Amino acid sequence: MKVLYCILDNRFGGPHRLAHSVSLRLREHGIETIFLTGRKTDDVWQPEGTTVFHLRHIQCYRRRHPFVNLMLFCLFLPANVWRIRGIIRSHGIGIVHIDGVTNLVPALAAWSARTPIVWLYNDHLPAVVHRLLLPVVARLSASVIVQGEKLKAHRTRGVAGLEAKTTVLHSCTDPAEFDPARYDSERKGCLKRDLGIPADCAVVGMIGNLNRLKGHAYFIQAAARIKEEVRPVRFVIVGRKLDTAPGYWEQLQRLTTENGLEGDVIYTGFQADVPSLMAIMDVFVLASVLESCPVVVLEAMAMGIPVVATDVGAVSELLANGTAGTIVPIRDPDAIARAVIEDLTGPPQRVRAMTQAARGRVEEVFALDKIADRQKDLYEVVHRRSGRRQPAAPSHSPE
């Protein structure tokens, strides 16, 4: 079976890392994944050994310059649908997996090519866009994926036929890659020195490209309060500065200065080696105001780091309602600060019990192999229902 996996954004991030990791496991089951992304910038994503196509103007809705974007979308729509339909036919695609409700162009191409659609609803839409697009998703899709039970209840409400098509499939991570046992004290010391962090410093970190929905401003405000109670401490912010949010970087720099944190907050920019950065963190913070099922929380859980996360999307399901991490309200730097301080200064046995529960939960529920197997099963059900003949998986000779 061949799957065309469609992501609107070409800038590498959590959705790309997750989809690519799952695709490598699916390949072991004879399912080959080809990727299609939009092209908002020239920073194209091209993982080794994987075919990726990039198309401009396939996003119908954007918060910045929405009317200009809509005009370009309409102008390029026929050519983009024709090109994607050609990819589906020339590569023998059996399923089109679409990431995001506003990712309409691949859906139209798949529908016209009579190829079944698996549609991942993981984006956050204004109410009017939600009302307009969800009936389209319900009509065109063979199956819809949401990444949490709460998300399913909220996102399928009031849309005829959508709930029956919807499956909950959480994000996942690889516990073998995100394994704290790979990092001894000597290696952690070297990693700290590379960032200019003294060996005796506590490290509080967050990971996410620099856009407002990730809540970096609340993290910085919390950092000022944490610094008053915990010494010495440094705050690490990992993530790419985005061209699409030009004023946000300057806002964060001003906020850092205003809170007296110039020497305490370290902006690393984009970093590919996420496990190494997490290895030096004493507490991981998710300060987002909107998420679906953030992979980075699962990665921190697997690394055995205390997690403080806002109550967004499926976070409460990942953290077992607070058993495997601390859940705080959104837009509340005081709550973030209190939770971080408690993790840094509270009883070690409480933190140890929480992080052990978190690691175990990832291994048992959210491991890459387990979620990839569930995605494979979903693909096979959709493929059978479509009436298409599924080619046999390639045989492998024993070595």
C-alpha cells in the first residue's frame, strides 16, 4: 500500500517529525509513505530516503493577509488539484492522509481520483471556518482522526455523520530515542557547557517554534518569578524564529529585558537533537494556549523530566489527569512558576514517582510502535472498505 501524507506547512516541526517517524515504522509493514507539503517559505523539508513534493498556494485560510491568500489559493486551485491528482495516479497511491481541516486541495484531488481520504483534524479554527469546513470533511473523508477523547467530543459535536467516522489516535514518541539512560552526568555536563550553563544550575526549558500560540511570553514571565525563589537557574527556549511572526521575536526580547533575564534566558534557535537538550532540563514546560496532542510533552515524559503543562488539547489525557505531570491553566505565569518551583524544591520522592509514572505511560500507551500499529490497522480497514486491491507486503529474506 502507498499513502500520500499531506501537510500544509513546509517548515519542519512536530507534525513532520511525528509523521515521518510513524512512516518509517509503517514501511516495515509494507506501507510506503510519500509526503506532500505546502511551500510557505523556501525552507523546504526533505528527509533522506523519502519522496516529498512541495506546492505553493494550497492553503485556503491564513490569519495573515487572509484575502490576498484566498485570491492566490483560488487562482492556483485548478493547477494544484491537477498536479496532486497526477501524483496520486502516477505513484499508485491507495490512501491520501490529510493533516489539517483547511488542507482542502489534496482532498479535492483525492476525491476526484476516487482515492479514500483519512483526515487528521488537529488544527484550531475560528468558529465560522469550523462550521463551513466540517461538513466537507464529514462528506469527503473515509475516516477522521482526532488526537484525544476531549477533542473528539468537542470537534464532532453538531456535525452530521462525523462522530461515526472519527477515531482517536494520540501522538506518540520513541522511548528508545528519548531514553534518559543514554545521558550520564559527564555527558550532561558537556551539554550544559556547550550552552554556557554552569554545572550547578537548574535548567527549566521549553521547546516550540516562536509563535504566540506556544506561550513563550508566559514562560518568560514565569521565569522571573522562578528566579526569585530558585538560584542558580537558567531558562532554555528551543525553537525557530518564524518569518511569519516578525514582531514576536522582538516582543520576547523586550520581555526578557524588562524582567531582568538577559543573562538567564538562552534562545537556542532550531535544534535537531531534541533528546540531548531535554537531557539537561530539570523541568520541562509547555506554556501553549492552543494544542491538540503535543508530541513534545510525550518526549519529555519519556526522558523522565518533570512536566508542567497547560490544560490544552489532550494534555490531561497524556498526563493521566495530573498523575504523570502537573497541569496548569493557560495564560497563567504564576501557576507555571508555582508548579516549577515545587518540582525543583519539593520532595524528590514525589518528583521521582511522577516521572516514573510518565515514562511508564509512554512505554505502555504512547510508544511509536503501538501508535504505528493502530495507524496501520486503520489504513487497512479504510483500504478494504474502498474496494481497492491491496498489494502484498514485500517479503524479506532472513539474513
